[in-house]
Amino acid sequence: MNERERFNATMHYQPVDRCPMADYGFWDETIPAWHEQGLPIEIDKTNIHAYLGMDYNVDDLYDTTGVDVKWYPKFPLQVLEDRGDHEVIQQDDGVQVLRRKFMSSIPHPVRHLLTDRASWRKYYKPRLDPSDPGRYPADWDVRVDNWRDPQRPNLVVVRGGGLYGYLRNWMGLEALSLVIYDDPAWFSEMVETLADCSIGTLERVLGTGGIFDACAMWEDMCYNAGPLLSPKHFRQYLMPHYRRITDLLHSHGVDFVFLDCDGNIEKLAPLWMDVGINTMFPFEVGTWHGDPLAYRKHFGKEMRIIGGFDKNILMSTPQAIEAEVQRLAPLVHEGGFIPHCDHLVPPYVPYQNYLFYLQAARRVWGQNDL
């Protein structure tokens, strides 16, 4: 089977030759650290997945259409201030952040451009025009030919954008939370504008007659205790627009809609399922002990899961890695589940541990027993 056949068979609960092998990705510092532990020096983020024998690179999978469904044009990425071990940069979303130069985790925002209705109209709303030609790749015709080919071996995943996570980044969590109460009409306008941008972009892509294997959305609207937006407000403001997006996707035969949200998704997962978002990704384990097996038992086969292998176990012993591979095996063999690390692989995971994980995964998850 090729990667596309294997992916679709797995997600449709059909027999496969083996479990798809992939990973979420690696911190920038991970591969240099592994060079010192035996990884060949010529291997980098662009070729490590092929070197390790993965079916696909999740980052590449997300960029298979070359279409930008987010804000466009991007703000200039630039270093604004050098503070020794740290630096202040402007990100491509216009937010200024303080970040560490090495082993950086989540950068700390120091200034947001989006502060009120005027800044929304000036900086962000114009960047959410789905008709902007810069959103679409120069090799559009070549890509469309590939999308339309029912025999192509490669997966094509279209981007679906998001409705909350971008706003949280642009404005900051506290400010955005206050807007929901102080100016709900404006919050509603911003959410609708984001949805319109996603739908307008998707309409052009889906209108080509292409055959798309999935759609990937992004939110990051949860933390270890649950959602950053109440389920009440989620239902009121977001669910109608999610449904607009998923209805469009399903009308064009897109069976799987991924939702990339870190954190504890327990309270939002059933609401996403209600609107047709049926694949949870990367399914973090975290301090709240998210468990793919428990979710399958609760939600049944309608929920697909991608991810779910605790990255912290990779820092432990071979015995612990083997035990977790074995524990997840029944769900792998049932289908609708593509296991991989539940977020980027950090640099403190030993290279030999990661190789052991891959060997154990291929041995235990390799054959489907349906």
C-alpha cells in the first residue's frame, strides 16, 4: 500500500498492511542534539522523516496544497531587540514577543497590534480577504492536476483555518476574554470574518474538483484544566461557523476534519464532534492524563485520533517505551487511530530512545489483525 491508501484505509477502519508511521515533528534544537548522539550530520528537519522511514512528515502534509488560509500578507518577521540570551522579535502575525534564543518554548508576548476595533480594521481584517491572489501558489495548475488524480500516491490535506486561536494570539488571552463580555458584537464579527476567509479560500480549492483526503484546522484553545472559552460561548459564537465549514467540506467528499488543539480537550471534543470535526490531533496526554483508549471507549469509532503517545515516556526507559507501545496496540489494530508523539519531540529525548520507540512501534503496530 502507498501512504495515501494506508492512511485512508486506517481512517475508514479497513484492513491495512501496517500502521501508518509518522510524527508530529521536532524542536529546532532536537536534531542538532541528536547529531552529537549519532544522527548523521547531513540529516536535518527537511529529510529526517525520510531517513527514519516515516510515511510522511506532518508539517509537509499540512502544506500539500500550498494555499494560505490564514492571514495574508504576513507581517515582516524581524528581530527588534537583542537581550543576550533572549530577543524581542516581531512575528509574522504582528505580535511582538520575548523569546529565548535556545530551547525556547512558548514566547512571551510584549505587545499586541490588535487592541480595538480600529486596529482590527487597520491591521487584520484586510488580511482576511480570501480573494487575495497571494494566498494561492504560483504552480496552481500543476497542483490542481495532482489533486484531481484519483490514482495519486500522495496525501493531500487542505487547510481549514481556525476561529479562536488566531484571535487569542493576535490580542492576548485576557484582552480577548474581556471582549467577549464587553463587546460581543465585535467578537462575533471577528469570528465570522475568519470563517468567511476559510470558506472563501476552501471554495476555490474544493471547486477545482480535486479529491482531498482530509482538512486540517487549528485552534489551541485549551490548557491543562480545560478550555479557554466557556462551552456556552463556544456553542454561541463558534459552532455555527464550524458547521458552515464542515458542511462545505462534506459536500465535496472530505471525510476527515482534523482539529489541532493542545491541552485538555475533554469539554470541547463532543462539541467539535457535533459539528462534524471528527479527528482529534495531536491528542496531548499532558498532566491531565489524556488517554486515546478512554476517548475511543467514550466516543466510539466516530472519533478518529492522531497522536496520543506521551512524549515524556520517550525520555524514560526502553521498558517504559515498550509498555506504552503495547498498551496502545489494541486501538492501533482497531483502526481510526494513527499514533505518534503527542507534540514536538524535545531535545532531551535521547536519540537511541527514539530509535527504540520506532523499532518497537514497527514490531508491535506493524500488522493489522482485522
